[in-house]
Amino acid sequence: MKKENKLLTVLGNLDIVVASLTLALLIILTVAGVAWRYVFGQPFTWLEEVQLACMVWIVFAAGGAAFRTGNHVAIEMVVDLMPKKLQKIVNWMISVVVVLVLAYLFKQSLGFIQVFLRSGRSTPMLDIPYALIYGIAPVSFVVMIISYFYSIIKDVKSEAKEAAEE
């Protein structure tokens, strides 16, 4: 049973692992790029392409985790000032809007990826297909929707809201 829980925990946090490893890679390559440029006088001509890909993957990989942990930017002050019944209605409407927007972005990202696949576009130096770089977007939107429902079911609160309740 514990082995299954560990597996579920790892799978449940795979987006954080991917974002963390990609961030570590970005930092290492950027530091190495600075060293090579200024110490050895040999800049990495391909570094900007890899940095772009890393930033895209970090942002999209971490999106679901932000929903799951209640760390997305939210302006809760206005809703918190409303009567409890109205808060429930507004929160329900916000949930509908969030899911609709994420579903729309998912659909649009699929079209975006299809354009890259049809055109065969890739980065100029390393020939990395743009479909690979941006391929994380549709996956991320699905993870964000799942994580959003998880946060609602588990009643995850933002750090600011938790601090205010203490």
C-alpha cells in the first residue's frame, strides 16, 4: 500500500519534478554560457534556443502545480467581502470561467502544435522542432484542469488566505 502511495505521489508531482529539473538545467546552462563567453571568449551560439525551450517548459509544467497548491495569482479580497451565499455563487461562476478558459486554451494549443507539425518549423541552430518545445502546452492545460478540480475537492487555500485565517 505504501509503495502505491509513493508512486501516486511521484506521479502527482511529476509536473513539479519536470519544472524543477528544467529550471536546474536552465541555471546550469546559463552560468556555463556566461563562463564560456567571458572567461574563454567562446559563446554558446545555441544557448538562447535552449533557454527559450526551458522557460516554456518551466512555465507550462508548473501551471498545474500552482493550481494544486493554491498558489495561482488571485484577487480574493472582493469575494471575501461578500455575504457567504454570494461568495458560493461567485466562486462557482469563477470555477466555470476557469475551466472554460483552460479548455479553450487546450483547444487552441492543439491547433498551434498542428501548425508546427505541418510546417516542420524548428529552431535555426539546433533544429529542435517547435512542436516539441510547445508540445507541453496541451498536456499542461489538461493537468491544470485536473489540478483545479483537485484543489476544489481538497479545499486548497492560497497561502495568503491561510495566513489571514490564523
